[in-house]
Amino acid sequence: MQTVRWVKRPTAYLESCRMRYGDVFTMRLMHEGTWVLFSHPEAVKQIFTGSPEVFHAGEANSILAPVLGSHSVLVLDERPHMVQRKLMLPAFHGERMHRYRELIADVASRELSLWPRREAVALAPRMQALTLEVIMRAVFGVREADRLEELRRRLRAFLDATSNPRVWAVLVLLGPERGVGTAPFRRALGRVDAVIYDEIRRRREAPDLQERDDILSMLLGARHEDGSPMTDAELRDELMTLLVAGHETTASALSWALERLVRHPHKLERLRTEALAGGDEYVDAVAKETLRLRPILPLVVRRLTEPVAIAGHELPAGTTVACCIYLMHRRPEVYPDPGAFRPERFLEQPAGTYTWIPFGGGVRRCLGGSFAMFEMKTVLQTLAASASLAPADPRAEHVRRRAITFVPERGAEVVVGDAVAPAGEKVAA
Ligand code: HEM
């Protein structure tokens, strides 16, 4: 029953557990064992700053290992994790992200030009197409039209297979090892692997490798402590990790931002005015508030390798502890009127390290956090500046689960109009 409630109505389930049990409670899930959830800032701080030898995230993420591969930064722990993370960190440095502004804005403008006008359009699939395009260009660094097309086709088939509810039902029933052993899944994965290995091989030989800005080219230049480069298998696993970790998450975050903004036209208007004036303070607050109110992942997990006391509870080795992002972001003493969409709160007070945690924390904090924030802000500014957006139906969209992310139930349906407000001109209310 707990697994069914967690899969079917996750937010209502979390709320009801908090009402009934308070800040600490246990969930027992099929194939996952016992999870102990925490949502008090002190407990979350203890978990995020705890020794990586005791708080294993890789082990807790092992459900992803058959797809991501054994070198993936997400499924490793302790020293092997730090080795991979250090190799990747420079490529994701916050300041480097500005190099992708033009690329992201172009992809967003092109995407917007394809949307039908004056009829309901679900943005979630459009945002998936957009974030996939950004990953193919900025992360994989593919430029040639025919190779982009081939990669797009294979990645789409693979990603659709991973988020298909029937595939998830199989994963829940059989467990990850047997679930990904199914023939259609293996085939889709094999096709993606072939094209990724091909891209790695070609890029190694590219004469302009040194001048390229994309993440794969950066990783090809990264060196282990002994001076050796990353192997093809390491590169494949990390590219797959970036794709799986970065594509659907950012697409869902953008869908939610727009789902909320179209129902708050004054806030959308403020964003548009700022975008046209070249500012970026309010859009930052909008992205933060979206990830607070509609976190894409409801929790992050760690598995204990030895007994630990957290918030007065003695937990044995082997327990999975979870920081509950969803419940943390709804604490009224941290976020007054927590259900309201109010980006202004982040203009009034900065986001707290242990209270605003959409990207997790500590040595496992999302590697692509700056990338995702930058992409969200650039896309929102581009769209707000060049189109008028209104809700297709004034009723708010509820949270629905798609694979492991939380998405708007109707896919963020909006009506798009052309009305572009020239800079400085007032837009009719
Ligand atoms: C809004 C979009 C995103 C959200 C909400 C998100 C959220 C998260 C969360 C919650 C974690 C786990 C952190 C922890 O265990 O403490 C994580 C890890 C990770 N994310 Fe993201 N992510 C997003 C976008 C991205 C993007 C765009 C990329 C890369 C292109 C990316 C790459 C990664 C990687 C590599 C890890 C593993 C880090 C490690 O284990 O050391 N993510 N992300």
C-alpha cells in the first residue's frame, strides 16, 4: 500500500505522513526497503555534511546503474565518486555557463517559432524537445545537422522507453536489474550506446578539439591524477548520466515555471519587462521559486554504512535516509504562505543552503545545478520577451509523476499569441 501511494499520489502521501507523524517518518517500499525521511533543516544539514564514507548516495542511487553504467558519478561512492566528480567539475563551473547563452536562446527561439498560435498547446513535450536539443549541442557538442537528427531519434526512443509508465510498472514489479533486461529496453539502450561511442571516437580526432566549448570536449581534455585521460567507457557513462540527470529534470522545471507564470500575469509581465531591459534579478527569483514550490525530485537519498543518530533517532547501518525536498520547501516558518507562488520572497531573502534544496547538497549536490538555472533563466527570458502566453484553462495543474520527476498533470497547457511588446511600450492588461 505504501508503494502504491508513493507511486500514485506522492505529494498527498508525503503531506499526510507529515500531518500524522511530524518531521521524521518511515516509508517501506517494494525493492527499496526502508526509507527514513527527514525535513527539518538541522537533520538535512547533518545528512548533507556527513562523511561520504558513512552516507552513501551512489549505493542509494544504484537503481540507475544498469542504464548509467558503473563509472557514472551518480552511482559511485567515496574515492571513486570524488575522482569522477573532480574530472567533471571544471566543465560545469558557474561562470562557464554564460558561453551557452546564445546557443540556448537560439534553441528556445526556434522552438517557439514551431508552436501553434491561438490554440491550446502542452508545453511539457516542447520543453523536452528543447532541453534535449540543448544537451545534444552544449553537452555532447554535436553540430552537423544529419548527426543531430540521428542522435535526436535514438535518444528520443531511449528516453521514451525510460519514462513509459508500462516500463516503470515492470521496473517496480521486477526490480531494476530484471526490468532493464527486457528486450525493447536493451535494444533502445544499445542504439544509444553505439551513437555515443561513435561521437566520442570522432571527437577525439577532431582537429579543433582545443577550441571547442562543449562539455564532452572539456571532458576529453580532463586528466586523472596520474595524468591519464578518461576512458571511452568513463566518457560514455558520464554522458549518459548528464543526459538522464539533466534532460527531463530541466524540461519539467521549465514546464512548471510557465504553468505558474501564466496564472500570475503580473509576475509574467514583470519578467517580460526585465527581460526586455536586459536584467536578470527577477528571472533568477522566478526560477528559484518554481523549484521551491514544485521541486522536480521530491527527495534525495543516502544509505548508511554504519549506525548513526539523526534528530534523536538511532538508525542502523543499511538504513536509507532521505532529505525530503518537497516537505522542506513547504515549511511555513521558512517560507510564509508556502503554497503561494511568490518569486519576490527570493528578492527579500537569499535561498538557504539547507532550506532551499532542489539540487540536493554537500559533496553530492547536483553537478548541473548552475547549468540548469542558467538554462531555465535564458529560456524563460527568451519566451517572455517574444510571445504572449495565457493558460489554456484557468484551473491550476496538479502534480503528476512521470518516471521519477514531478510534472504538471496536463503538460502545462498554454495558448500562445504573437503579441510582442516593443521595449518600453506598455502591454495592454
Ligand atoms: C532543474 C533541473 C535539475 C534538478 C532539479 C536536478 C536535481 C538533482 C538532484 C536532487 C541531485 C541529487 C543531489 C544529491 O544527492 O544531493 C542531482 C544530481 C546530479 N545532477 Fe542534477 N538536476 C537538474 C539538472 C541537471 C543537469 C542539467 C545536469 C547536467 C547536465 C545534472 C547533472 C547531475 C549530476 C551529474 C548529478 C550527480 C552528482 C553526484 O552524485 O555527485 N542535473 N541533480
